[in-house]
Amino acid sequence: MRNAALILGIVGGLWGMIVGFFGYGYTVVMQTWGGELSGVASQVHDVALVQGASLVAPILAIAGGAMARARNRLAGVLMLASAAGMQVAFGFGVFTMFPIAMCVLGGILALAAKEPDAH
């Protein structure tokens, strides 16, 4: 279970980084050229939330995945916090469903892992 949590956390965090790059980039483009894009696109409601989650959520997932074998409880909490951050900032959609689902499943598996792992 810990190995699965490790892989799911790291892969979910890497996918989350891709979503984060585009989320952060979108807010910067709208701040820079928003007036010129009126009618085509609009700024998000909470820029700080999107920019913060773009940075923090993938890091939490990768850190949780990396420590899943040694500190499974903390790893599970970090991965679930990452999934919650992505859900709140970006919503559940076609680009976020996989990183959110991977982080949730990795968090559940890390929390459910027995001490020590059964071989």
C-alpha cells in the first residue's frame, strides 16, 4: 500500500504541476493583457488562491508521495490536503480529475497502510 501511495502521490503531484503552470500562467496573462481580452476571457475570482494552490498543492502531493514509505500518516494527510487545494482552486474538470483522484487515492492508501507493511 505504501508503494502505491508513493507512486500515486508523485504522479498526482507531477500532473498537478502541469495544471498549476497553466493556472498560474492564466492569471498572469489576464493581469497583463486582461483589458485587451475582454469578451474573450476573464480573470478568475480569487487570483491569490489560484496562484497559491498552483505552487503549494503539487508540492504537498510530491512531498506526501516521497514520504509515504517512512511516515505514512503524515503522507496521507499531505496528499489529501493537496487534493483539497486543487479542488478548491481549480474545481473538478477534465484536466484536474486525474491529479485530484490520484492524490485522494494515494492519501487513503497511505492512511490505511499498516505498521509495518505486510510482505
